[in-house]
Amino acid sequence: MPKDQIVDNSDMSFINKANILIEALPYIQRLWGKTIVIKYGGNAMVNESLTHKILEDVTLLKYVGINPILVHGGGPEINTMLARVGVSSTFHNGLRITDDATMEIVQMVLAGKLNKNIAAEINMLGGKAIGLCGKDAELIRVEKKPPLPDGVDLGHVGNIVSINTKLLNALCEDEYIPVISSIGTDKQGQSYNINADTAAAAIATALKAEKLIYLTDIDGVRRDANDPTTLFPILTTDQAKALIEDGTISGGMIPKVTACVDAIEKGVRRVHILNGTIPHPIILEIFTDRGIGTMFEHGKA
């Protein structure tokens, strides 16, 4: 028997690993030199072991020639710290009113603790992460969000005006992985809280990124929210709009899907919603034929 036909069971794991690498090759070739913006935060950050695996994914992207940018939130950590220091949170129609005391805690948690911890862990994995917030080099310039139609002022909440793409391009073209917390600044240097999903989308559209990835605690978009087998692996922008219109996409999924469609229409090539509570979701989605989440692309229904 020829040597290449002599394979015992102990060899199969090595063959499978080789096949996985070969499956990834065309995707690596296609994405080489491209920018991928990854939004990571909230409920997807609560497990340290899973966080480690996601940051391994981010580090790997850089090593195979892709330019990842990680944008993070941290709602659960903010809530924990606010409770610890005795600062009460006030909400209006589900939106946090960010007063002076709350903004101080938000900046401390996001731009201080979480941002630097994430950057440090990527560095321990062999990457070269640099932790930033929107106040660094006016990375994210904002204006104060105007009062709501009912007159309620949300406080230190900002609308994004511009992104310093020169800084991000310089870092990505070198060997660095930008890790960005969702804090913005106005012309006077005042800090503002920004929704991390919104910040990631603004950065991706400003850079005309190849991909924008939202890591969440859901698998993606399903026809039946309670049935995992009804997951949509791919949705065009027109299909997504139609599913919102007919009520298939409802509730909290509407703003997520609308943000995905908006990013596509503003120049991002593809947008993904992935479950960040499983190991290595980024690698499984973008480097395998099957994928694991919902990918949005421009197109007709």
C-alpha cells in the first residue's frame, strides 16, 4: 500500500487540522490587507475564558495580514461600578441619562479599566494592541445629543460628527491593533458617552471597511426567534428591510438590523451579527465555508 494511503485513526485529527487550514486559505487571501471592525461588548464580555478566545481571534487576524480594529462597550461593568460607588442610574424610555457623576464612572470604566485590560491581553497573546478612546487625537468627535422630542435631556450623550481616519489608517498600516472605547469628545474637550454599536458603525463606514462584525449574545437573525434552525446565514439589504416591514424582525432586533443595513448602504462591504458567547466566533464565521451567524450584504430581495 502506498505510504499516503496508510492512515490510522490517530492521524485523523492532524488531517482535519490541515483541511481546516486549507479551507481558510481563500478567505485569508481575499481579506489580506483589508480592515475589519469588530464591536465587542456588553453581555458578550462577561466570560473571561470566552473573552480570551475572542482576543486570540483578533490577534490571529493581524498575523495573517488583516487589519482588525476592536471597538468595545461595557454596560455590565459600568452598572457594577455605579452600584459600588452609590451613583444611581436614571433611565428614560430605556435610555440612560448620563449626568456628570455617571459620565465620570463611564469614562473610568471604559477608557480606563476595560480598554487597558483588553489591550494588555492582546499584547500577552503576541499582538501589538494600543488602547484608545475617542478623546485621543480627537479620534471620535461628537456633538451633544439634542433633547428628545418630549424635552428630556440625556446629558453627556453624543452624536458622532467625525472619525480621525488618518490615525486609524496609520496604526493599521503599521503593526498595531487599535482597541477603542466608546467615549467621544466635543470641541471643548468634554467627554460624551456613545453607544458602542454606533461608534463601531461610524468607524467602519468612515474607513470603508471590508467587514463590520457585531459580537452579541445571539446567533444572528432568525425567522423564528425561538428556533435556531431558522437562522438566516445571509441577508441582502432589501431582504432585511422586507423582514422588518412584515414583522419577522421585531423588537430589539430592529435597531441591530437597521444598523447593519445602514452600514452597508454607507460603504461597508459586509456586516455580520455573531454569537460572541461561543469560542472563536470570528474565525468560525469568516474563515469557514459554513459560517455561524448572519451576514448582511448589498443586494435586492
